[in-house]
Amino acid sequence: MKKFIDLRSDTVTKPSEAMRKVMLNAEVGDDVYKEDPTANKLQEYAAELLGKEAALFVPTGLMGNQICLNVLTNPGDEVICERTAHIFQYESGTPAKLSGIQLSLIEGKNGIITPSQIEPLIRPESAYYMPRTKAIEIENTHNVAGGTVFPIEVIKEVRQLADKYNLFMHLDGARLWNASVASGVSVKDYAGYFNTVSVCLSKGLGAPIGSIIAGDKSIIDEAFRVRKAIGGGMRQVGIIAAAGLFALQNNIDRLKEDHYKANLLAEHLSKFENVEVDMASVQTNMLMFKPIGMSVDEVLNRLSNEGILAGQGGYGVVRFVTHLDVSFDEIERAKQILTKVFEG
Ligand SMILES: Cc1ncc(COP(=O)(O)O)c(C=O)c1O
């Protein structure tokens, strides 16, 4: 079988031998009774890492985000977020389906939304005929913007605004680890500005399944109820929690290697006249580029014929994501293929 260089997403990683070993040997119990020692250990470890009172293991990033939004809001409320935020674009309308809330959208730059954009959208408390603004959501790193880092200074200003209007803040930190490694700001410092945080273990960190949500104990107690109510109460979950714990303990620092690899590909691509790459947006493990004179489908087909799997980033945009299952040799081979496709 042909071995592809798989740059579609950092979700395609497979558990390493060492990770599989800890999974095999994990101590387990019934987590619906809160008796799974490995899940409990993972939750305590993650809460400490994120500087929160409590944390909860959930199967997916989507479920993590949506449980948090559910806990923070009531039906009819509104949450402000960026126009291409994952919670708006790629979560199957779950804010409406699960929580009966609506989203108020802002066009961001590199995924960043600022207090001067947010403030005019906050509904006046006296306007009983309008939805209630309840929370502001931020995505860091921002997927559709190309894995861009949301600056901590701006997050601080948004928090000040949220406090002024008594609003909650939720962080979709599916790739918060990448933001932290790229910026040097700790995940704890980022998380400190938010009431709820959702982080993924199954993306760049290489675990097969799982996300963590974190916040005050009262919020996580409620999240535990919501997780059960929507079918997310798992039993001997330590088998996968062990992989998550291994990922947190071993695979954060190495993300800088993924960032370097994305940068190598971006620099190579930027040499071609029929490719547009915004180098300023290449900050972590993703890279978006616009082919000129070729459709995205055509590029994806040609790349696939030569051995690279890639994805679509947005309209007219090709997306590459580097991860722990792409070696330096494969990056070199990918560069040769790109030369063939764009210069050949
Ligand atoms: C920014 C962001 N948030 C949330 C998710 C959802 O994660 P999951 O696929 O585990 O539901 C993703 C998935 O790619 C994502 O990129």
C-alpha cells in the first residue's frame, strides 16, 4: 500500500508503542461512579496544569465546548464569538440543538476579536426584548485562521470588558498547547482569564481520543451532570484516560518540532509564483495557502497522486497540518512533491 504523507490534520496521529503500553496497563474502574483511578488522576493532573479547581474528561472537543456553553447559559441567551469559530462552523448547530442559544458573530483578523468589536454587540441589560448576552468565546489557536495564536494582552482586555458587563468567558483551547509552546505563555496563564476551558488531547498531543474541560468546582459538577445527560458517561475509561495522561506528560514540548516543520513547508511554498502564503499567519503547526490558477480540488488531487494528503482550509484555501507522525524525511519528500506540483 502506498504510504501517504498525511497533512490533513493533527487528528490523524496514532498512539505510539509507549502510549499503547500505558493504555494496556491502565488501572480502571467505573467512571460513572467516579471510580476510575486513571480518569481521576488525569482530571487532577489537567486541573493543576490549567490552574483550575476541577477538570472533567470528555470524549471530544465538540462535547467539551458544548457542555461548557450549556453550563454557562440559559435557552435564549447569546454568546459572542469570531465568525469562523469552530463552535459556529463545525459543531453541527449544537449551540442551538443542545442549549437553545444563539451566537453573535464578529469578523476577526487572524482569528482575533477585540474589545472595540465586542462591546457594541453586548445587549443592554434593560432591553428585555433582546437576547441576553451571556458569554464571550475565544479560540486559541484559531483553526480556520491557520493555527494563529490569540495574544494574551488582548485576552486580558477582553476579560476586563467581560467583567464590566458581568459576562462569562469560554476558551476553545483545542490547540492551547500549541499556542503556549509558540508564545511562551503558560496554559495556566491563558486559562486564568476564562471561566471554562476546553482542551484536546487527541490532536497535536497524539492521544487517540479525548478532551478535558476545566473550571471552578461548581461548574465542573454541573458539567458532570450534562455529560451524563447527553450520553457521555463512560465506564472503564481509564484505558483512554491513560493515553491522555501520557500525552500531557510527554508530548507538549515536542510541539515546537511540528511548528518548525510547518514553517519549513511554508517557506518552501512561498517561493512559488502560483501560491499565496501569508507567512505572518504561520505561527504553529498549520499552514494555509491559496493556489493561483488551480482550484483547491485540482491541487488536492495532484498532491494525492504524488503522495501527500491535504485538506481544505476555507474557500479557495489548502490546509497542511504537521504532527508527530510526520518525520523530517517526509517533510523533505513533501517539499520535492510541492516543487513538482507547482513548478513542474
Ligand atoms: C478549534 C477546534 N475546536 C474544537 C474541535 C473539536 O474537536 P473534536 O474533533 O474532538 O470534537 C476542533 C477539531 O478539529 C477544533 O479544531
